[in-house]
Amino acid sequence: MTFFVTTNFAVWAFGGMYANDLAGLLHCYVAALPFLRNGVMGDLCWTAVLFGGWWLIARAAGARAPSNRAWTTA
């Protein structure tokens, strides 16, 4: 969401495509709404792949906790 807000504000402020007033800023954000949906869907898919892959690897490894033996002095 932060990416959406900041990049669209930059397009409005520096792009010259929209009027330099509140109506132009709102028009910029409204015109970008279809891209927000795609961005959110991409983020959700990437998150599922990332954490789902981590879960599968942890499950395949038997979900063993890391050993603290390397940190102990015997």
C-alpha cells in the first residue's frame, strides 16, 4: 500500500499528466486503482509461495529446532 501511495503521488507531483491541485491528485489515484488490485494479488501470491515453500521445507526436514551445541562450551 505504501508503494501505491508514494509512486502515484510522485506521478502526480512530477509527471505533468494531472492538474496540480487536489482534483488532479484524486484523479491520479482513481486512475491507478486497477493496478492496485493486480499489485495486491501479486503480493498475496508471492507471500504464499515464499512462506508456503518455507513451510514445506521445514516439514520435509522434520521441523527440527536448531541446535545450540555450537554455542556451548563443554
